[in-house]
Amino acid sequence: METELIILEDRPFIERISPFDMFVDPDATSMYDVRWIAQRIKRPLMDVKNDRRYNSTARSEAQPTLYSKYSEDTQIKQPYGEERDSYVEVWEWYDITKKTMAVFCDGPDKFLIAPTKIPFSFGHPFTMLRNYEVPEHFYPMGELEAIESLQHELNATRTQMMNHRKRFSRKWLYKESAFDPDGRSALESDEDNIMVPVSGDEPLSGVIVPMPAVISPPEFYNQSNLISSDMDRVSGISDYMRGAMPEIRRTATEAGIAADASNARASDKLAAIELYIGAAAQRLVALAQQYMTGEQVARVVGSNAIPLWVTFDSDYIKGEFDYEVEGGSTAPVNESFRRQMALQMVDAMAPFVGAGVVDMAALARHVLQFGFGIKSPEAFLAGPPPQQEMSPEQGGMPPDQGGMPPQGMPQMPPQIPQEQPMAEQGGMPPELAAILGGAGAMQ
């Protein structure tokens, strides 16, 4: 296969496949113990018949198994015929235990591609993005499956509420002989301050009375709120994640704790997605190692948004690698939270600024880049001032006095040399070592 393979384009890609088009070994419990896996592909009948990669006898005997939903349109069928609206279900089947693959379709009893060795070095090309694992089951549980029963219960409750509202209508019992046609029309009218004539001398309490109505108990309507609360508890969705304000006012610390607790589940799902991205990248690079024929160029974007073009070929990327997605790089950015964290970092580093252990340029660069999203923070930072030699008239030190300050300038006290500077003891700057030494002397 590899000797007859002709590479037309060096472009490995990732394609999403519907889970309804994937079939696995029914006895499998995970992707690690499947014995076979197959993919169902819907292809037009004409494409299958004209694909020269398939066996000529098998593709000539291919029969349509699906039809387009527009197949009854005579305007479409007239210029192309019925074959244009016909599709064939092609099965790409991988035998993992024997490390072979085959391609066949419904209808003929021959293989479009006879069982042959899997052409990929890493085995079958499928990677599954899994959600919540269910022990001893192959398919995981999704987000909606956890609240499916609650959703059905909520639907039934809302239907009952609508039926009760329909039955609740105000009705009146009246004596027919006490009202003439004009009186009944005035009684049924919805106009305000209208006069209703009553015939006879009977008391009004016996002429018309309201019909008793069955009112649903308040607990019945509270049941809907109870089910919605259960759904929020099961799904872990809070008011903060919906972007709504809670009914109870909380302090900033309490709101932060609630937000962190609600983001725990989202962080777990984000970690699963990052692992999936790493596994997909590993297969893409393995495909490039195996089938790349020429040179490719990749663009790498640095922290300053400056693109860096890297040229590579199959020998450049040869080997086995582990891929790890940078934590949080795929997370949505909360601008207000990121800016607040950058400003808090400045407040936390303020006590160390006077000690000289903080690089102010690096700190300013971090605040501008990560706190305010500025791609090129160097544009806002001033470079070091140029050092100029000063003449004696400008207050400089004359060279003929042996390094002594000129007259009229205060002299600095001489420094006493130490046998072992504190900076050398722990690799700390002299200013921080002096501060720590003073603190130790006070204790």
C-alpha cells in the first residue's frame, strides 16, 4: 500500500463524526478494549461507482440505500436522473485485534476494499471526546441525560398548570326569566359602568350568583420552582453562570467562593477537552511523519502577537512526543476578573519594590499584557536613560581628585567591608539581605 500510495496534498485534518454514524464492539466498555470499530459514510451513488480506489465489480453492483429529501422534485430529477438523488451507505470497518481494515457497502457481497493492513502507524484514526464516565458502559453520560427525568416531570407539571388555567374561568348562575335580551347582552358585555336591567321584584341575591370555581392550591404552582431548583442542583448551573444576579445579595468574597464552586465542574470539562486536543494533535503529527513528502510552514504566535514562521518536514518532526495543552488557554477570558488579578498582583508586590527585588519593567509589562490585553506593552515602557559624562562645571567629579567629591558636596560615610556579604549567603540581593538582617537583629 505504501509503495503504491501517491500523496496529492500534505494536509492532515480533523473531522467531527456524528456518534450516530459510529459503531463499536457491543462488549466494549471503553476505547481501550474495543475489538472492532466502524464508521458509516453516506456517499452519492455516482461517486461510489466512479471511485477507482474501489473494486470494479463491487462498485458496479452498488445499489442506492438512501434518497434525497428533494428526490420528488421533478425539476431536479429531469437533467440528472434518479442516480443524482441516490446515496449509498459505505462502511469503513477496522478490525483492531487483527490490525486490518476493509470498506464495503450495503447490497453487493464483495468488498469495495478487501481487508488489508491498517495504513496508519497509530492504528484506527478515531478519538472520542468523552463526558461523564459510566462504569462498565462504553458510552458516557451527557449533560442533558442527568436532568432528563426532571425535564419530563417539569413538562408534565407545566402541562397541568396550563390545563388548570384553561378550566379556571368565571361563570355566573342567573335566573333566565329575570333578564330580557338587552339585560343578557349588558350582562355579557365587558364594558365598564354599564347598566343591567332586571325584570321582576325578586331580590338580586336570588337572580344571579357566581358559580364556585376550583382553584389550584399554591403548592401546585410551587412544584415547578422545586423541579427547576433540582435541575440546577444536578446540573451545577448557578445564577452566576447564567449571567443573572441572584435574589440574595452577597459580599464579594461570598460571590467569589460561589463562582469558584460553580466553575469546578466547568474546569473538569475543560481539562477533558484539553486532553482530547492533545490526543488529536498527536495523531495529526503522526500522520505528517508518515505521509508528508515536502516542506511545510507553521506560524507560531508569541506573547507579543508577533508571528514566527517555522519550516519543517517529516524528518524535522520525527519521533514520539507527548502533547499537553496549556492549562486555561482554551478557557473563555473574563476581562474584569483578569484585570482585577493583575491589579492585585501589583498590590501584592508593592512591599518588595522598595527592597529592589522587583523588576519594575517586567511587572509593568505583565500588567499591561495580561491585565489590559495590550499585545505590545514595550510601546508604553520607556527605555533606560542614556548615561552622559558630566563636566566638573555641571557638578561632575573631576578626574584629578582621585575620585573625591568636589568641595561643597556632602561626603558619604565609608562602607565597612564585610568578610562574607549576606547576599552571597543565600543568593539574595544586598537590599533584601540588609532588611532581613535588620529584622533578625531586632528579634
